[in-house]
Amino acid sequence: MKTAQRQFTTISGVPIEPVYGPEQVQELDRSRDLGEPGEFPYTRGIHRDMYRGKLWTMRQFSGFAVPEETNRRYRYLLEQGQTGLSVAFDLPTLMGYDADHALSEGEVGKCGVSICSLEDMETLFQSIPLGDVTVSMTINSPAAVLWAMYLAVAEKQGVAWTRLSGTLQNDILKEYIAQKEYIFPPRPSMRLVTDTIEFGARHTPRFNPISISGYHIREAGSTAVQELAFTLRDGIEYVDWALERGLATDEFAPRLSFFFNAHSDFFEEIAKYRAARKIWAYVMRDRYGARNDRSQMLRFHAQTAGCSLTWQQPYNNVVRTALQAMAAVLGGAQSLHTNSLDEAYALPSEHAVTIALRTQQVLAYETGVTQTPDPLGGSYFLEKLTLETEQAANDYIQRIDGMGGMIKAIEAGFPQREIATASYRYQREVEAEERVIVGVNRFQSDDQPIELLQIGETAARKQSEKLAALKKRRINRRVEQSLDALRRSAEGSENTMPAILDAVRAYATLGEICDALRAVFGTYQETSHL
Amino acid sequence: MPRPIRVLVAKPGLDGHDRGAKVIARALRDAGMEVIYTGLRQTPEMIVNAALQEDVQVIGLSILSGAHNAIVPRVLELLREKDMGDVKLIVGGIVPDEDADALRRQGVAAVFQPGASLDSIVTFIRSAVPA
């Protein structure tokens, strides 16, 4: 059996010394670099008592087929002790098309739940009181529309917007960089994001209007440093746009939230979360003059790495996920999604998602890692890795500043090329067996088949029938008027949220609303960077 | 010197996850093939037209969203209609075993599932395309 490695590096390629001691961290200054837990620069966590005070939110990303079925899954997860909801939408919804659109064929309800109108959103949250549960929604290009539907459901449930708590992903920049679910060009997209941040600052004080996401950047094949640097530089871009709109930093910055990957390299991930908090605290204090502590605190959700799951020997994925989740907890995550063992194949079965939730519960209640904040702080290795990660991320941030900001960098294809190169290098290392993936390029064996969630083609038919019925039932003149008003609002410079809300309340469909915006903003095609 | 093998790497459907398509495109290029990458959100018609114009011997479709049963048969049908039956169609992505069998029966030359090595894909294309 081979045991000796030729090179010792993190999974991202950062060299690792034979041993770490005080000499590696001579430069470390306790008050400048660490602080205490709950104190600037929050390297050791944003709360003094951390998980002693409150555990992280266990939030499983979930959604499939039609709203009725997803609503049943949500109620099941809440009964099993899950503490927050997280909505996965299907591809047509993410791209702003109704289920009956030609481009939706074959995709309705496959990667998430199909939502075409306020009616679907009402069904999705039937018997789930929105004042009592926090809800995260993974939606980006049409985020303003889906959020308006959510706000309208709250109105119908009689829940004041000020009581709503949750998170809208709404991070369009990482779509151009990594996940590629964009509709409009970057600048009108940024205007919509800024509209939601402004609207949230005025009307929904407990709701995070954006979750600035590195997760998808990492899944696209970036290194840990690239994930961190591009995400924080995206954050800087959103802050600049909100300031340009006339908001004061401390008015909106406390509600900016983040979302990172929890990948397989245990210490590199923990270093990444610690460096993230530190960089953001200094950026907000020194670059933007934020006074409010909460503006300086980086709060984040973590999800274990989908790209690390293997199709071969799927039960090994339970182990991978548990270790990745532990890194997120030791790194001080505020909420966590653990992937299910079958997700290299399909959306998770109820059985698989239950094991994933139980994994979090074992971490929280059996391992003891929750009993003191930042338990690995002070480790020579971890502190050195945190400093190196911070330095490398700051170098990238300065390069992007030098290009004139993230939109310019995206238009030049810079982050896209950096990620593609990193992902190709990693794949080559796997092929050369320089990186071992258990069950894939080493320790192979025959697989036992596992039971998978099946999603048929009935979702498309059911959703199309509901759309047809809705279009007969609603007052179509009111729909037309609201869409005209939305077009005028989009052509001007005012906040589009009130007009989007009116269209949603009139039961204009997602596709109709996005078409109105497409007519004004145009659509985006990327130049492919191989 | 023989003419290099020409491959169209295409990303059909609404999904934007292009990591796999890009890695494959680079690997085929490094293996000496001429690679044309379509970019995102291509319809079957766009893909077959591009294959015709670029005169490729192989089309590689990357599909991760579960839409393969709607997309792949349409591409096969268009290839037959345009008398391009000699173009090899290969599919990579998240395709369950039973769907992979069905796609092969319909005329797909090969289906590569998660974990397939770049080498195995290069080797297959070299063996499938007559020199």
C-alpha cells in the first residue's frame, strides 16, 4: 500500500511545512490578528459565548417537483427537529421562465420546486407560519420577484414584514463568475439587488436581503483562497452600489450575510472562515468607516461540498459530509446544510436527508465541539494558515480593485479564467493520483445500488394546468396595468420593489414579470472562457 | 499527418454548471483534438447546426440537471434528419444507469457518469472515430 506522499499541500495547493511552532507565527499580534471571541476583528468568532448561547441553525436546502410535495417535505423536516427552511427552486424558476415555456421542457421540478406565481408560493408555505420560522431562498436573477411573492404570502398570513426573518441569496455577481444562472446584464442586475437591499433596510429589519456566496465559486472548481477573495470582493461591490444609492453604511451592512463552502481540507477550511471574518471586519471599519459592530461582523451559512461527493460507494459520502460539517462548526458558522449521501445522483430521498440532518445533531449534541468558541485558536498550524489565507485573499482583492472593481473583472473574464484553470489543475492531479479520492481512484469496489428520489414528468403538466386555470381566474386587465407600471419603473431610476409587489399581488406570473424586465434591461450572453 | 479529431462540446438546457464541460474541453484539446465549445443554453437545433457547420466527428453533451431524457433523443433525431448519422454523440453528466442504457439503445455512442476519468473519454473518442 502506498502511504508516502510526494508533496504536502492543502487541497488548494498551499504548501505545508513538516512541523509548526512559535517561529512560524512570530508575526501574529493577538489584538490585531485575533482579538477575543465576540470582539474585533472577530477572527475567533462573532459571539463571546458562541454555541454555548445558541447552536447554529440546521437548515437543509430542499425543494422538488410541485409546491404541494415540497410543502410536505418542509413540514416533515420541521417535525424532525430542523430549525430553519431553505428553498431550492427548479431551473425554469431560477431563469425566470414559467413551467409552460418552451425552454422549460424537461426541467420543471427537477433541480428544485417550480414556482410560477404567488399562488404557488402560497401553497409552498401552507400551514407554515412565516412569523415563527426563518426561511432562506436560493434565488438570484429573479430574486426580487420571488421575495415579493414571499412578502405577499406574509401579508396574506397576517404576519407583519418586520417580524420576517430569513435570507434571500440574491447574489448576482457569483452567477456571472461561477454558477451562470443570469438573465439580465450586470448593471441592471446590480440595480435590482440594490433595490432589494434598500427596500429591506426600510421594511424588513430582520431579513437578510443578500447572501454573498462563495459556495458556487468553490463548486465551480476554485481554490479556497479564490472562493474567499472573490466572495469578499463581491461584497465590496454590493457595498459600493448601496452607498452610491445614498444608503448609510450602518443602515444596511448589518444585514449583509455570507455563504461559504465546507470542503474536505479540514484545516484549510477553518482558516478560511477565520480569515473571512477578519478581512471583512477591517474592510468595513477602515474602507467604509462602519461604526456599528454588527456591520463589521461577518455572519455566514455553510454547506458541505457537493462537488466532493462521489457516485462510487455513496455511503462514504456520509463520512465526508460529517467531517466537512465539523470544519464549518469549528470555523464558527451561523447556519449549516449537510449534503445527503445520494446527491451525486439526484435530489435527496427522505431517508438520505434524515441521515444528513442527524449528522448535524450528532455534531451538536454528542461531540462536545460546541462547548467553547474557536477551540482550535492558538494552534500554530491553524494560525499560520489563517494568516497565509488572509494575505493571499487580500492580494486578489487588490488586483480586482486595480481592474476597476468586480464588474470590470467579470467582463474581462478574470475570475472565470482563474477558476477554470484551478479546476483543470485539480482534475489532472486526481487523474495522476496525486490526489486520492477514496472509492474513485483508489480503494475501488463494486457498489450496492441505493434507492433514489424519482421525479417524473408530471410536475410540468400539473404546473402548466395550474397556470392556465390561474390566467382564466385572475383579473387580466389588472395584470396588464401592473406590468406596464413595472416597465415604466424599470425604465426610470426609482426602486422597482413596489411595482414588482403590485404585479405579484395581481397574480402576474414569474415569467410575465421577468419578460417585462427583459424588455427593458435586455439579456446577457457571456463570452466563453475556456 | 492525419487530420486531428474535431469535437463539439455542448451545454444544452437551462443549467449553467459548466465546470465539467470546460474541463473536458481542455483535456480533449491537450490530447491533440480540435475542440469547439458552444457555451451555455444551447437548444438541440443550435447544437446540431453548430456540429454541421464545424464539420465535427464527435458531439459531447454535458447535462447535470436531469433533462437528458428530453434533450438527447431530440439531438439524435436531428442528426438523423440531417443525414449526420456518422457523427458520434457522447453524453457526460448525472445520468442514472437505467437512463444510460436507454440512451445507448437509442444511438448514443457512450455515456460517461460521475467519476469517469478524462483518459477514458479521450481513449473512447480515439477508438470510436475512424482514423
